[in-house]
Amino acid sequence: MVFAEQDVKRLLQEALKQAQSEPDAGETRQKIHLNRSRSWVKAVARQLKKRYEGDSEVRVFTKSDDSHRKDFGLNEMLYDILVCRVGEVESPLHKKKLYVIREVLWQVESELAHNTRSSLVDFNKLVLGSAENKLFIASHGRKGAEDSLLKVLQPAATHCTGDVYVGMIPHPAKWPGSGDDVHLWFFGK
């Protein structure tokens, strides 16, 4: 499945609406923001799952989804979200079905704190993988902060394989009421 830039932006806008519609949970502002960030990652994973619906070989891994635990023994695989195509092999001794990752379709990292260093640490994870598509999501900052963050991420992006996207959404502290204000940049291959 090929994603155009507007498809990625639409996916992020739909995920943002979905995450913002979740009821707040937590006793403190910090806990509420943390739970909003978790809702955000879950919503992005749901949107990616929706895009690959019907393709039984595609798996979407994320911490909040345990549907692959039986086959893989874990929920999350290296990234906040990993979308991959799997195949089957048979174990030699017990003839059990085992799964192998054949192709990585998406690697997604989300870092919503206004911290350039933390953003770059998470973005560097995308350089490590072989996905067709890489998506890093940060939060909007003060005026000019977007350009500053992009300048920091750009050198790492040149070392990525695949298509590289950077999305920015409102910080969870600005929810609700911020709408689906999603900014997206395409760094290419």
C-alpha cells in the first residue's frame, strides 16, 4: 500500500480527533498529559491497523495491543508502533507454526515533550530500521520551534532508508479545543 503525503496527514488528523475524544484520566495535570499521549499512540496504531484491514499478513505492534502476544510473545517491538508483514515457518522439532517478519512497512516514534534532545534520541531509532515508511511525531512548540526541531532532525533523516515523515500535533496540554491542527513534512528517501 502506497501512502501519499495527504494520506499520512489525514491519518494523523483522524488519530488526533480520536485521541482527543477519549475521556481524561489522572489525578494531576502531568498524569492527564501522560494518558493523553498514550491515547495518541493507541489512536495512531488504530488508524494504521484500519489502513491495512483485510491483509492478514500485516501486524501492527504497540504497547497497548496484546493481540500478537500469543504469536510473538510481546506487544511492542522496538518502536512505539511497528507495522510489518509476516510469514510463517515451521519449527523443526515440534512442527509448530512460527512467525517471521518479512517486511517492515512503518516505524513510528512519538515524542511530545518540548525537548529537542529527547526528540532526536527517539528519531535516531528510525535510522536503525529498514521500514518503507518512517514517521516521527512531535508537538507544536512556540513560534519558530518547529523550524528549529526540523533542523535538528534533518541530518539524521538523511541517513534513513525509506520515506521519512515528521508530523507535529498540539501538545496534550492544549487538548481539548485545539482541533486537528496537524503539520506534516516529508523528508523523502
